[in-house]
Amino acid sequence: MDLSLLRTFVTVHRAGSFTRAAALLGLSQPAVTSQIRTLERQLGRPLFLRQARGVTPTTVGDELAHRAAPHLDALMEITEVGLHGLGTRTLHLAGPPELVSLRALPALTPLVAEGLTLRTSLFAASEDSLDGLAAGRHDLVLSTARPRGGLLTATPLCDEEHVLVAAPRWAARLAPDVLLSKGSVVLEQLPVIEVHESLPFVARYWSAVFESKPAASATVVVPDLRAALESAAAGAGLAVLPRYLCEDALESGRLVTLLEPPVPPLRTYFLVVRAGALTLTHIARAHETLLRAAAGW
């Protein structure tokens, strides 16, 4: 039996769709359909039930996938990675620019000495990176969104605490009790620094702490949170930032927290891969390394 037919079959089984499998394999959808039909003719049994959205494996398809996938993955591992270590495999990592730059890349650096090559793609929106992962453009994604369906697998990575900060000159004008009782009113009177006009970080913070929506617009819109930090430290206004990002600025006094709510707002990150991808050594090692490192983040 042609192993390429089995590879296509396993990819369709994991993806749940001829279209998604074609993107993962770098083939056209008609080519994937033709290969599955060829395999079905050779076996004399249907492997998938075609539906309006994707396909569902038959009992024969499930049994074949269960028996063939581990052996096929092992063969792919030998041919693609080699017999020793990580070989010269490339890991395509995607996620938010700040977390990738300040957390993920330093954690993965030891694997570079073992032969891993890294390529990164930076996206502010999790949907963009997850779409790329599903299409096969990335191997590993850091995402604040937990994907649905069977194509992608998500593991909780870390919780990110958000803090309301500003330069000391702004903090001197604001009393915490005033903020707690009149947060939205105070916000309307201060310049706001954000990464988008929709105020994603400020709105999330206001909803969690004040149970209201901010009635304000951004005064300064910057491309990423590191730029927001520098703008806030220079006195441009208030910003909501991840604590890990602004810890040094808080310790040095360049920034101060405007409020310490009893329950700080948190945002959870997930480590996302395609189903079955952890059978590849370089992806599995990177996945394990990031999970281990995140325990101390």
C-alpha cells in the first residue's frame, strides 16, 4: 500500500475536513479527495461519511486511523527529524509580540543549541495565528482563545495579570478610593494609551474591576504593549499592561500602579498545536519546554 495514501488518510481523519487536510499537506482538495477514494477502493470499504461541514470517519476509518497513525508518525519522525536529537528541524512559532519576545523565545533558546531552528510570526489577534496554525503555516501558537473542534489541541500555559499604571505625576492626582467608586468618570478625564481604538485592555480591566464599560477614547494608539509601556512611562497617560511586562518599570519608579483590586484581572494563555503534531520531536520538545518554563512566569 502507498504510504502517501495513509498519510493523507490520517491527516483527513485528524483534521475532519478534506479542505483543512489539503492545506496541511500542501495539496489541492481534489488531490486529497482522489487519494481517499483510491484508498477506499483498495480496502473495499468507505472510510469517511461526507457531511455539509467536513467529514466523519466510519467505524472502519476510526479503526484504521487507530492502528496506522502511530506507525505512520514514527516513520515520519525518522525521515523528517533523523536518528539523533532535534536534527535541523524548524519550529514555526506564532503569538503576541510581547509574550513571544519576552517569554517564549528566551525559554526556547536552549533548544537552538541542540539544532532547532526558529521562525516566528507575531500577531496581536489570536484568531489570525490560529487560522495560520490550522492552515499549516505555524507549528505552535500562543493564544488567548481556546480553539474548538478536533483539528487543534490547546493546553493552558499561564495566567497573565493586568495592572492599571501611569507615570508618577498622574498617580499623584488620583486617590485609589476615588478610582474604585468613580472609575469610569476618572477615566474620561485622563489620557488613555491603547493598542487599538476599541480599547481592548482598558475595556477588559474596567469590566472586571468596575463592572462597567469605559466611556472614553484612546489618546495614544501604539502598535504593541511595549510601546504602550514607554508612552505611559513618559507621561502620556494611563495604560493597562501585563504585570510581567512592566515589573521593571514599577520597581524603578518609572511607572506606578493606580489601583490594586482585591481580585486582579487575569487573562489565560493557551499553547495550541494541530492534532497529532506532538508526535514530532521538535514540536513536542518545544511544547514541553514552554510548559515547564511557564510554571515560573
